[in-house]
Amino acid sequence: MPLAAWAERPNGKLKIAAVELLQLKGHRDTESGVNGQYQVNPLYVYDEYRPPVYQDKTPAHKSVGMTQIYLRIRTDAGLDGLYGPIDREAAIVVHEQLRPFLMGKDPLAGEALWDQMYRSNRHSRDGLFLMAISAVDNTLWDLRGRYFETPVYRLLGGPTRESVEVYGSCLGYSLEPAKVRERCLALQADGYRAQKWFLAYGPGSGPEGLQKNVELVRLLRETLGNSTDLMFDAFSGWDVNYAVAWAKQVEQYRPRWIEESAHPEKVESFSTLRRSTSVPVASGEHFYGRWEVERYLQAGAVSVVQADPEWCGGISELVKICGVASLHDAHVIPHGHSIHAALHVIASQSPMTCPLAEYLILKMGSYYHFEKHAPAPVKAHIALPTGSGFGIELDTAKVEQQSILNFGS
């Protein structure tokens, strides 16, 4: 239905008539035995939880089952918004807490709805409740894009570039030296000017593990030369002392950042690390809202904010986080758990604030399995979508079973 037809409704208003969680099931082809490299984990300080050194095996092709959840918000005029995949934990909160609250509300009143959802529960400031708000907020942005018949980034102020550059995020790739050389050179040849690698060792692995973490940096820099930015992720598996020891040894290789060197609640650990090294400090995939970002920036704790629009409060909140970060000359490079929402926010912001997107190469290869037009880079750039909203369209040929989740209610 064209935009003019929506405007003919009484008072020009739409109402939310249904909040549905679509569960999609199907199969996809995959390779087993390879690309299963773990990253350091906070539990790995315990011997019984620390896995053996990883090595790729002979790959075997097989078909595996796949289940994903998409959120669909329907209006009384037949206009829908669609977003996903979303985490099952967040979907439960959407169904139990937010769905009843949203019924009958105006889906175009984005700021009011976000504020009301945030005020509706004492636990809204972080965790699963804010992840649920994020899912609803992103879906409503898609609905508004479809209403105005334009991409979401145009609703956010219009494009600041023709395409968004991505960095290659190498989670899962083997850290065996020969495999590292092969993969990093292939990415460089494919146009990636920046790569992120995931460190496998922490304090539980002792001095030998620390040296392996340092050796990875050296190997990458010597293989790629000086024209590729290198980033590294520790997934909160270190503490500040370990991080400082590592940083002192790798400064000479000029990493672009070290990510999540400690648990996110330890703001002072990040501040101490940033004061102790020339290696820029990044964190934020577990930041919840602009208030936590501001505390980090006021403490001088990070140079790069990695807030995730699937978790931090959705597009509405990520845009506010960009404003906060710009006051401190900090970059916002969203965590790449998903990419639809992040892509549109980045495309609408100054490249000075949002220069890059994260592209988790292995995960994104199948994450949008049920979509017809999965976002994918060409020469490390993703062209801006031109369809309404996010342009998400499900591929029914790949959906073997579709149902609406009710979680027992």
C-alpha cells in the first residue's frame, strides 16, 4: 500500500495489532573439523575448563539443522515490520513482557515507545530486558522505513557514504602459524584493510600462553606488512596485569586495538591499561545504554566504543551513543553480532565517528541463511541497501518449517 493510503487513516495513526515471534527451521551445508578455533574465555583460568590446543582436521561436508527467530510487528492496517535473527532469551522477554505492553500503541512514535519500554521494568537498564527492547526497537525502525518507503539510514539523516567498509573478523580461524599466514594474506588480497584476530590464551596458560599471544601479533604484522590494521580480542579472559604485559611486548607491531581485556564492570582496569600502553583500548559489546558508555569515556577507559545495536537498546540508543562518543573523539565501531541495524547506523553517521563495521566472516556466512538478500561485502565494502526499512525478505524456499512461538502462554 502506498504512503498516501496510510495517511488516509483516521488521525493518520496506525496501531500495533500483533507482536509475533517467527521460528524458522531448515538445513544448511557446513564443513566440520575446521574453523573451530576457540578464543580465550574467562573460565579458562580453571584447568578443567581450559581446552587443549586447537588444530584443524580434515574437513567433512554435511548438512546441519538450523533454527532462527525473527520478530514481526503487525499493524491494524496490514503494514509489518520484520527484524532478526534475535536471541531466544530476548524473544522470551519480548513475548512475556513487551508484547502485551505494545498492543494498540502507535508504531511510528519511536522515541515515546523506547522511553516507555525502558521505564516499564526495574531491570530494563541491561541484560536480557534491554536486549528485548533492542529487538523491538529495530523492528519498529524497519516498520517505519516501510511506512515511509525508504531505507532506515535515510530516516536517521541520510547516507554519509555510498558503501560501508568492514573489517574482517576472524573468529574460528585456526591459529596454527601456516593457517594464519594463508588466511590473513587471502583477506588482504580480497581488499580487507583491517583484520581482527581472537587470542586463545590467558593467565591460566602461563608464560607460554602469553608468548603465543605475542607471537600471533608478530606473525601477522610481518606477514601483512604495514598497510593492514590489526586488532585483537581477549573476550574478557584477561586481567589488567596480563593485558599490560601483553601490550608492552606488542606495541612495536602497532595494533589498532586490544578488545575486552577484562570484564566490562572493571572500568578502572580499562583506564589503567589505556594509561599504560600506546595500544588503543576497545570495548563495549556488553555496554548497555548511553549512560554506561559515558562512564567509560569520562574515565578515559576506551578509545573505541563497540556497542551492539542488538543488545545496547537498538538503533535508537546506538545513535545516542554515537553522539556521546563524538564529544570525546572516540570511534563507534559496533560489535558485529548481527549487521542490519549496525550497517544503517554507520551509514548515517560521520565517518569520523563511525569509520568501520565488523564483519564476522564465518558467522555471517550462514547467519542470514533464511534471507534472500543477506548483506555481504565486496572488496571489504557493503553497498547501502536501497529497499524500504532494512529490506529483509525471507527465502521461503529455505524455510522447511515456520511457526509462531508462544512460550507456553
